[in-house]
Amino acid sequence: MQPDVAAHWVPRALSRSYSGTLDLPGKGSALFGMSMTEKQGESDVRSNTTVAKPAGRGGAGADYLLTGHKWFCSAPMSDAFLVLAQAEGPVGSGLSCFLLPRVLPDGERNAFRIQRLKNKLGNKSNASSEIELDGAVALMIGEPGRGVRTIIEMVSQTRLDCILGSAAGMRQSVAEALWHARHRNAFGVLLSDQPAMKSVLADLALESEAATITALRLARAQDNDADDHEKAFRRLATAVAKYWICKRGPHHAYEALECLGGNGYTEDFPLARRYREQPVMAIWEGSGNVIALDVLRAMTREPDSVVAFDHEVNLVRGNNPVLDQHLNRVRQQVRELAATPPADSQLGARALAEAMALALQASLMVRYAPPASADAFIAGRLGQDRGHQYGTLPMGTVFDEILGRA
């Protein structure tokens, strides 16, 4: 949007070198944070009260002076931040996006003041903070009054990051649980050879694999060479996957923790930290209701995304009758919600997001996972006799093959 700004910052953001902790103008690399939410609005960013006054002509690419309080500023140790503020001035007004550097070109620190660090449940080594901006210099990115539209691409990619983080956490949980079970005897038999434990471990492994495949498919859709179909697909699929995979993370971590017994509940083993880390992925960039409502928004405002999503999940139609029935139900849910008044459609948003996410995961498992894994995932998530907890996979599941792959 601002080629001159991009020429200065993008190479530093993409650099693979480490330039130290001093945020000097000449650094060869840079970290970016962001700050959108304020305490009176949180997800309702349009209620932000931080003011941006033009330092000169104003408009896209011009300097503004920002004054206000941000309730959440992610990664306050960064070199620059994307910030939303209410622009004033004759060129244009309204909620706009700004790039705020930590250090000004002359080497002086910007008026960016950390009030306190958030005392978070987990994710403590990655700081979040409350900040005050007192006439802080920032460049307007994009057009005045188009802040949400400007920053939404970053938000979409950060949602993908949350999906990837949840999937990575699931993989760690599976690895720890498997290692413990394969080295722990109970009643004269390795835990990993006990039928009940096999079912739990296989179920955890299937969840991890489905999350990983989905995350990588979405990452491919975010590549620079994505065509219009891919862009439409990722608009809806990212929100759907963010809702479901990130919500599955905490329960997955807990079940893996339980595989270690009492040891899992101690800080001497790594899964206690994993259990604390997983919820943040579901909360960052939109918690459950925000994401579910975004699914509805995408379906309403960008109908091409529904077509692209439907095409993707139906690529495997005919391979599994249970999945085919679910795909039919998803189409029916989409039609029914489209015909429902907006206020009432919110009540079905979560159920639809869940159904769409399982359709996407099951479809990708059929395409990219071994048949034994795909069949077990579909039976365990969509089958008539499916359970609500991990470890309730049906009789006949090929546990050894799934666990060998894991």
C-alpha cells in the first residue's frame, strides 16, 4: 500500500540475521508488534478513542501524532507496531492504520510508553502490555478511515499463525505422551501396549495430524502466487480452522498431560506449560464468538468464499459414505443460515463453524493421510457412534499403524 514504507521495513522484517536487542535505526532486522484493542472496546475496535492528528499534510504515507491508551499491545519489545487510531484532519478521518516505529530516524525514542506487562495465564515469555501514546509519531498506512480493511490482511495471517501454533503444540503433546507411554511399564506391560492407552494415543495423534494438514493447506493458500480461487478459499477456511483447531488445543494438551499421570501435572514435565500455552491461540485475533461471526460475515459479504470452500471439501466426495453424509449436512446448514435473519443466524454460527471445520479436516485427511488414519478420523469425529472424549475410537481401528506413523 505504501511502497516507500515497504522498501524500508519489509527487508528488515524478512531478514534472517540477528541485529541484537538495541532498536536502533540502522538495524538490519526488525520485529513487528501490533496494538488494536482498547479497554472500552476490545474486539469492537471501531470504538477506539486513540486520536491521530496530522503532523503535516496528512493522508496515506504521511506522519501523524498519536495520543491514547492501548489495553493490549502484543510484543512490546518490537521495533515497530501496526496501530489503529481515529484520524483527524482535512484529508480524511475515521479509524485508520498506522506504522509506529519504536525509534525515530534521528535516533530519539518515540513517545511509546509501556505502562505495565500483562500478568498472563501462560505465554509469559512473549510479553503483552498496556501502553500509552503521547504524541507518538506514526505513518498512515492505507487510506484514511480504512484502518480495519488495511490491517485485516495482517490479521488473517496472524490467525494462520495461531492455527500453526496450536498444531505445533498438539505435535509436542503427542510426542511427549508417546515417549512416556513407550518407556513406562504398568502391571508388567508397557503403557503403549495397553489397549485403552493405545486408543487415547491414536486419537491424539489423529487430531494432531488433521490440524497439521489443515494448517499447511491454509499456508499454501496464503502464498504470493495464490489465484482468486485460493484467496476466496482462505478467506473463509482460515476463520473456520482458527475457530476449531485453536479450541481443540487446550483439551488435546490436557489429555496428553493425563497420559503422564501425576507427573504430567507437575512443572518438572513440559506438558503443564503446554496446557497453559494452548488457550492463547484461541483468544488471540478473535476469540470463539468473534471468529464464528466472522465466518457468517465472510459468507454474506464474500459469497465466492463459500463456493471455493464447498469445492475444496467436496474434492473427495464418493470416498467415504460417512463423510459424504456430513458434506450434505454442511451444505444444508449453509442454506438454512443464509435464509435466517441476521440476529437469529448468530445462534447457529458456532455449530456451522464446527461442522465446516470437520468437513475440511476430514477431506484433507482423505487426500493426504494414509487410509487407516483418514477412516479412523472420520469414524471418530463424524461416525454415528463417535464419543465426546479422546480414546473413544471405534473397534477395528488400526491402532498400531496410526501410532507407528505418529
